[in-house]
Amino acid sequence: METNLVVEGVKFMFLGMGAVFLFLALMIVTMNLMSYIIHKFFPEPQPSVKSTVAPQEDNKKIVAAITAAIAHHRQG
Amino acid sequence: MTTHLEETYKAQPFMDMIEGFLHSTGIDALMNPRANEMNAHGEPISDFHKSWGRVIMILITFLLFYLAIARGFEPLLLLPIGFGGLLANIPLAGIGGDTGFLGIIYHMGLSNQLFPILIFMGVGAMTDFGPLLSNPKTALLGGAAQFGIFGTLVGAVVLSEYTPFFDFTLQQASAISIIGGADGPTSIFIATNLAPELLGAIAVASYSYMAMVPIIQPPIMKALTTDAERRIKMTTLRHVSRLEKLVFPILVLVLAILILPDATPLIGAFMFGNFLKETGVVDRLSDTMQNALINIVTIFLGLAVGSKLAADQFLVPDTLAILLLGIIAFSVGTAAGVIMAKIMNLFPGHKVNPLIGSAGVSAVPMAARVSNKVGMEYDRTNMLLMHAMGPNVAGVIGSAVAAGILMSIFK
């Protein structure tokens, strides 16, 4: 009994791609679930917010400098 | 001692000694092939493969040296492979045979698939899953690119069935098509399992094409995308917490255990390396895996693969078919990744720049760099590198899963 290799190959293709996508889809779902749980129940300690508020004047200068640099970069 | 020597050693006329010496030179062995010389498997070799075949193979290894040194094509692997090939083609010395040192290295870790697993550990310790964790859906691109493997598998069996030139078995066709996964260790792992006789050609094709990613991929990426698509800017990646990175390797391994245990040798080693790195408490071990261990294994792996470049195994028509199918596999994988990104853009949500789809073929991090470079050609401010690392590492997982499927079919 001669087996048709091409038919076998096509079967492999559907099985293989199906399994790869199934695996990755499950991975994506569980990854999202994991991230959700971790962010909800085990959040990373946030760096204290107050310290960044004080030197606001400096921040503005820095932002202006960065904006200028980006504009310059885009032109060139 | 001296009496023993006198018993076994007979005085010879000086002319006979000179004649014997001339008969044992490499020139003589190449010009007049020895009738009783066997290959590494103890089978007879044709005269061509003992004479000109060896000369041709030695010249081919010189070409590999040139590509590695002057053109920078994966020198870390092509140099050991090339030199192994050079040594394996020396007449009379039998370095690639069972008792030669290349043969010993081959049996030490390649015929039992140990080396590719150890390489996977090191690669795992070098991998950062952060970009994937911050944009999980890009993992689908790494899945689509595996179509390069299975599409080529069908191509290879069609060639064997309907053309008189090739006659690959399903095992051989599977081993060849895994080149499309663009993952050297996975290719070697599968080839030693399913078609050890094709190992040399498959490994050389796999690593050469990985080195040629910057040449092969951009034309395909540009042909399949519009100018507007290439300029798509992706949203900034969110911060990924340490705990997420720590849980992820375990999560993937558990999935592999539940769904595809045949893929766990590769995925298990990969995630072991990654887990040690992410714990941050065993920097010594993770550092060894990333540097010392992977370097040592790379030397052994390269030499052992090189021993399969012996003329009688490499200079056969199948090699040409493998090189051809390999590049098809690579191109199809690249195209499938890009097309998948375009399909994802049909759905609502953040748009994906299709240029990162090509990074779904593994080839870490070269394929991601290519995505970044092509993106910058159209918009200098568009940094795609980190976005492309997501599909890139997903591609490694995807090809390990594909390898697991092939292993489970033929078990």
C-alpha cells in the first residue's frame, strides 16, 4: 500500500501550525492573566511621587531642550 | 623493552623506507585513493569522494573561512564548522572517524543531542522576555513565521513525489524544513534525531542563512508592505515588573508540560537558563551559561557539525536540494510573519508595524535588528528594535514547539 507523501505532508502542516498557534495563543492568554494578577495583587513598590514634583522649573527647561533636540534631529 | 622492539621491528632497506614514506603522504592518498578506506560509518567510499571530493570540500571550507572572517557571516559558528570540515577531509588521518577526535566529540554531544540543549540553556540566559511580556499579542507573529517550516515540508515532499531528482523520506523532509525556524540549535536537534545523514548540510544551510538574514529579509519585507504601513509607529512598551519576568519561564514550561511534553527538552533548557537569570540570586551560574558554557559548547558543536562535512556525506545531490529548500523555508517564514502582522491590523486595537513580523523567524537578535533598520530607512525616528524583540523571542518558542510536534509525530 503506497502512502501519498504529499497528503501526509499537508496533514503535518495543519497539525503543526495548529499546535504552534494553540500553544502561543494559550501563552498569550495566560501571560495576560498573569500580568493582571501580578499588577492587581503584587504591585511593585512605586518610587515616591513627591520628589519629582519639587524641581518643576528645571523639568520645564529639560523638556524644552529635549523638544528642541528632537526638532533639530528631524530636520537633519 | 629493547629486546621486544628488536623482535617486532625488522631492519628495512633505506629505499623501502623512503618509498613507504612517499606512499603515506597526503598527496599520494589524494592521487591514488586507498581501496580499503572507509567513511565514518564504516561504509566504502567512492574514489571520487576520496580524491577530488576532498579537495573540493577543503576549498569549500576555505570559502566558509572567507565568509566568516571577511564578510562577518556568523563567525562564531562558521569558523569551528569550517575548520572541523577541513580536518574531517584529511585523507588517512581519520579525524572524523569513530576514534578520531572529531568523531569522539560528535559522539560525546551531537549524536545524543546534548550540545544543542546546552546552547539553548545559554540562549535562555541571554534572552529578555520583557518586550514580549509588555505586548503579548506579538507572539502570534512568531507563530506565523513557523509556516516557513511546515510550508517547506510540503514543498519537500512534493519535490520527492513528483520529480525524479529527489527522494526524501518524511523524516528527511521534516529535518530539512526545520531550517525555516531559523534556529541553529533546533535544526541540529531535529536533524540528529530524524535524519543524521543530512546533518552537515542542514547545519551549514541553517547557519549560513541566519548569517544572511540582512540580505534575504529586506526585499521580502518591502515587497509585502506599503509605504504607509512601514511608517506605522507602535505605542511605547509598558514597564514589566520583575515578578512577571520571573513567573514567565515557569508559565511557559508548565504549558509545554501540559500540551507538548516532546518540546520540553528544548523549552525546559531554555527556560532553565532564563529562570536563573531572572531570579537575580545566582548571577554566577547565569553568567557562566551566558559566557563560559555557551562558548565551550559552541566550539564542540561547531567541530562536531564540521565532521559531517566529509566529502562522502556533503558532496551529494541532496545537499543542493537542502540549500535550495532552506532558503525557500527562510523566505516563506519571513513572508508569513509580515502577512500575519497585516492580518492583525485588520482587527481593532493598537496597530502593528508589519516590518516586525519578519522578526518572527527566530534568528535572535539579527532579525529584530533587520526590522529596526528597514523601519529607520523610512522614518528615522521610528525605533522598532524593542517591538521586534517580542516576536523574535516568541519565534524561538514557536520553533521549539514546531520541533516538539515533529518529534512527537515520528516517535
